[in-house]
Amino acid sequence: MSTPPVTLLVSRRAAHGRYQALLAWLHEGEQLATDFPGYLGSGIFAPPRDSDEFQIIFRFSDEPTLHAWEHSASRRAWLQRGNGLFERPKEARVSGLDDWFGTNRVQKPPRWKQAVAIWLAFFPVSLLFNLLFGHWLAGMDLVPRVMLSTLALTPVMVYLFIPLSTRLLAGWLHAAPATAAALRSR
């Protein structure tokens, strides 16, 4: 039985006047993680205009590889070098679809909202893929054509467009029913 990849979501709020230094330190940590077995990828999300809280994501092939990285001497040294650059760090672990829809929230969005967010990401990307490559794939039988398109689109969707869709739709996805009703009545 294979275990799902694990994502560590970390939030770090820049200490006063340390925005650029924190950003450089975060990039250093991201580079450090690339040397560890099981590393699948990472990303740093700059804060919105009205905030100073960075989000950094580390993705590993399974819980043991993430654990090994978290408890490594090089990560401990990196964290030590970051002292004074940030305030109030927050961390959460997620796996599978949970990292798109926020397991650290009290309540996940309803399945129908999750389906809409995924479809809104998938439709335009699938359409563009077919516009660009459809003429090359048209002569193929159905199974190889679908296999190639899903092979090409799945990583792009999982790592880029579905997270983007859920981030852009976060307010709607996680709106309380009363809040959603109030928004519709405007």
C-alpha cells in the first residue's frame, strides 16, 4: 500500500523591517529542502498587499521523508539563522485533496463547491490543451489520446491550477452560509 504525499504548510509573519531578509531566508530554506530524499517540491507565496505573512509549502513523498527533513541538522541550523526574522510561525500538515481545501479549518467547504473550484480550474486548461495539441492527438485511438492528455494535464492541475483556483475562490469556498446569503442579497 502506498502512502500519499504530505504537504507542510508554514506561515511566517515578517518581523518589523525584516521583510526582504525573511524572503531571502525562505528561499534559502526552499533550496535546502531540494537536497533531501523524498522532496517533491515547494513554493513561497508572498503576502497580499495588506499583510506581511508569507506562506511556504514543502511537499514530500510521505510522512517519514518529511519527518527526516524536519528533524535534520541542516534544517535546525537554517531555523536558527532565521531567529528574529519572523513572528508567530504556524504549521499544518495535509495530504491528498485536503491541502487544496484546508483541513486546518473548522469545516471544509461542501463537496459541490470543491467540485466547482476544480472544474473552474480544469475546463480552461483542458480547453487550451486541446486547442494547442488536439490536432496532433486527433488521429490517435481514444485510449492513447486520453492517456496522453491526462498524463500531461494531471501534474499541471494538481500542482498549479487547482491550488490557484482554490486560493482565488477561498472567500467563496469557506464563506459561512449566513455570509453567503448576505452576499447574494446585495
